[in-house]
Amino acid sequence: MIPVTFEFTDGKGELFVNLDGIEVRHDLQLALREAIATAARLTDSSFGETATHVTFDPPTSGVLALRGKSWEAGLTVALVASLRRQSLTQETLITGVVDDEGALLPVGEIETKARAARAVGAQALIIPAGEPTEVTVQGLRTIRVRSISEALDRIP
């Protein structure tokens, strides 16, 4: 889990990412672009006249490498919440890949992600409804959802 902040300014659809101390790979850049497209559809927003500035808080030590598309659900939820000026807490986390219609698709290593979520103090983890793995991490409640819209409704 890495805190992320979105800021919107006048622009022409640009995406700016501040990654101080974080190694980013192409798949995270793709996940960010897809999160923006999904958020635009879910909020009936247009980013054509907006520049999106994304800031990831740096790790306390070393370099953190972000990879994989399971970041997409969290990025999309954070982006939609930012557009709605809605606060999010670290008590409920989410993992999943998001398709073009906003459906949440299964991801790998769900048990490992659940343990990591609990280790940072999360009380709940939102996972794709179609996830075949049962999560059995003590003290962590799993919430199965079918879409980003449903996830947003389930986040306190």
C-alpha cells in the first residue's frame, strides 16, 4: 500500500506522475491511463481539458517497484473518490483488474495481498466477485464485488 494523491489542473489530457523513490514500469503507467478512462466513464467527466497529476508518497527506505495490473482497481477507486471529493481510509483496501465497463476481474496471489493488507492495518479487502481463491487471513474481512461502482458503494 502506497498513499497516492490526485490533483487536477487545466490541461489537454496530460498525465503527470511524481514517483520520488519509486520505480515504475509500463504496466503501472497503463493501469493509470485505464483508471483515468474508467473514472471518466463512471463520473461522466471529460479529461480533455484537464491535466491529471498523480503523486505517490515515497517509501521510507529503498526503492519500491510497482508492477502488475492489480493496482488498477485501487487507482480507479482513488481517482473517482478524488473527483467526488470523497475521503478514503486505509481500513478498506482493494485489488483487481478493471475492464472497459468497470467490472472487477480476478488477479493472482490474492492470499499474499490479503496478508499484506492486514499487515498494514486494513480491516477489509475488496476483491473481485469472481476470485476463485478463498481468503483466510485472521482479522481481515473480504468483500466480494463485481464492479468499481459496487466497490465505491461498499467503502465506508
